[in-house]
Amino acid sequence: MTDITAPSAASPEVIRAWLTERVAYYLECSPADLDQGAELTELGLDSVYALNLCGDVEDRFGLVVEPTLAWDHPTIDAITVFLSAELAQ
């Protein structure tokens, strides 16, 4: 079962916290260890995990995103801004 968060419940803070948790999961580290302004590739996120993250976004927020999401918006902060804007539409 998919846990889709309603757009109205997806504040930037909720999105950022969720993204941080997902990236930390893929990198096998603590969310507290992540610099949300660092490029995901510099943190060690590879293309396979970046594609998985796109699927996670679709499952969580019901928003279809391009598979280049992590390259077009290369930081947790940048993805947060992008998703916030998309969900506000």
C-alpha cells in the first residue's frame, strides 16, 4: 500500500525531513550526518539510488518526476524547493 502525503500536508519542512531520511537510508548513514546543501553525488548517492529516490517521491507524494531529478536539483534543499513548488500547483 502506498503512503501518499496530501499536497496540503507536504510543507517544505515535511518534504526536507522525508528526503533527508531517504537519502540517509540509501547512504547508510544518520540523517544528522547529511549536509542538506551538499550535492547528492558528493555525498555518495549513485545513479541507481537516485532513480530509486524518484520512485520514492512518486510513492510518497503522488507526483511523477523525471528520472533526472537528482541531477536537475542536485541537493536535498534544491529538491525540497522543487517538490514544494510542484505540490503547490
